[in-house]
Amino acid sequence: MATRLTHGLSALWRAIRELSGDDGYERYLAHRAANHPEQAVLSRRDWFAAQQQQQWTGIKRCC
């Protein structure tokens, strides 16, 4: 019973992280390893800064 509960809570936590985007760096690392293994990866700090730069620069409007 406890194992099933632990497994269920773990799955729920993974889903929450995925929906919120909190697992973005891990997904970035998996993508780089699968598709660009010869290239160096960004550190977590540099990746986060690049994400912030991309999100907050440029024109952000609908029309």
C-alpha cells in the first residue's frame, strides 16, 4: 500500500513539474543529449538567463 502511495505521489509531482515548466532544464538536457551530443550544454544558471531573455525581450502583443 505504501509503495503504491509513494509511486502515485511521485507521478503526481512529475506531472505538476511538467505542467508548470519546472522540469524545463531537465528536458533541455535530454534534448541536447539525444539530438546534439557533440555540443556543450548550458549551465542551469545560463539556461535560465536565456529563457528569461527570450521571454521578456521583443514585442509582446496580440495585434
